[in-house]
Amino acid sequence: MHGVSGLDPSNIPQLLDLAFDFACGQPVSAYVDPAKVLPALELALEPERALRWQTRMLVPLRARLLERASRSAVTLNAWLPADAKLRLAELLGAPVRLPRAWIEKTVASEGVRDSVKTLLSETLTTFLKGGAAGTGVGAAVGLGARALGSMTKSLLGGLGEGIQTQLQERVRDFVDTSVATVQRRIVDIVAGDDVARALGQERRKAFLAALEQTERDVAKQAARTPFDTLDALAPRIVAHNLARAEVREAIEAEVREALAELSQQTLGEVLDDLGLRTTARATLHARGRPWLRAFAQTPEFAAWWASASTPRDP
């Protein structure tokens, strides 16, 4: 091809096919260097650059999607085929067992203990006073307690007051002892089968109810999200995590694992598995042919071609 002043347009389709077939014959690892992935991510996701592209592309995309959804009366049922909906409802309706350790920690917290103690104290007080109406067993017990108090005061004087104080302390001791018993009972109930089944059924109901919402309803709810705050934070959060040693190690390890798996095949075989080889070739011709033709007509290409085509002394 020495002496040719430019690329012959009639040869471009053949050149593209040769290049495509050569590329398809290479292993996937020929196109990705795991050691370069993290540096490339750091450059692309540098906070100011990431925010610029987020503002340019993602924010307008989100706005368009929400605006389109705000006009839609289609329910979320449309997003799932009937069999998938039933299967998901079945899975979500399965019993939900909360971790017992988490329940015990929560129930043993000071706030729950104080609430249980207050509940027991108020219940005993109401019982002894006979309730709001002042009748029934509680009223009788309350009357007896008051009579006992009067009697001890009359017969024993100051000693009677001491006895009454001891009785009150015994009631407080009873409440304190009962708190632990009630807490254990709460743990047993919350960790039990009945609560697990109830939680599963409620989760299933919530899922089915959510599918009855329209896309317009979802758009209204999403519009309440503080996107301005989240958009400003996202690039910084990503950059922060990319700087963490454990995250970097995980990313590089996963890239190597993925490449090791994909490199058992050539790029062409991967495209075949995806059903995309024919589409990729057609796209290369549709986009590459006019690009290559225009490139071949530039002065820069002509100068390079002339230099490359000039015979060199041995």
C-alpha cells in the first residue's frame, strides 16, 4: 500500500470486518487491566467532576422520569407479571423472625424498663383504688389497705406509720421484681411464632397494597425527597469510600474475579452468549464507516498516512 495518499473508501467495510473479527478473537482480559480500574474510577468520580456530570445527566434524567410518572394512572402492578407478583407475595408473607438478641437488647433498654415499671405501678394503683368507679375487688382491697393503715396508726402510733411504709416498700419491691418477669415475657412473645406470622402477613399486605398505587402516587412521594441535599452529598460519599483501603481491595479483587471468569471465553463468544454479535457488527458498520471515512479525509490522517507509507532505509 506504499504510495497511497489516503484510505480507499471502498475498502472501509472490509477493514471494519477485519478489525471486528480480530477484536472478537481476543480474550476479554485483553481489554481491561485490573490495576488501572481504581485509578480510572478515582479520576472519573472526583467529587467536582462527578457532581458536574450528575448535574448534567442524572438530575435531568430523574426530573424527566418523575414528570412522566406524575401524569401516569398506571398502577405498579404493571411492573410485574402475574406469576412474579404471586411468588413475591408468597415469599413476603412467610413468617418474619426478629433476631432474639436484638429483641432482648431492646426490651432490656432503660426506656422499656421504665415504661414497664410505670405500667405495673399504674395498674396496681388502679387495682387497689378500685378503678375509676371505686367498685369491685380493687375497691375492697383498697378499703382494706386504708383500714389497715388507720388501724396501725391508732393502735401503734409511729410504729404503725413504719409498718405502712414497709408495706409500700414491699409493693415497690414487687413492682421491681415483676418488671424483669414482664420483660422476659415480652421477649418470648415478640420472638414467638404468632408475632412472626403476623409480621409476615402484614408485610404481604403492605406489598400488595403498594402495587395498587399509581405511578403518579409514587412520583408525588418521591418529590418529597430532599434531592438537593442528597445530590450534594453523593459525590463526596463515593469519593470517601473509594479512598478506604478495604473498599479498594474489594473492588480490585472483584474486577479480577470477573475478568478471570469472562476470560474463559473470547469477546466474540461473550457477544454470542448475549446474542449481540450481529448487532455489534452492524453497529460498527453503521457508526464506524462514516466516522472512518471522515477521519481519512482529515489533513492529520493524510500526513500520518504519507509518513507511514514512506519506505524507510534498512
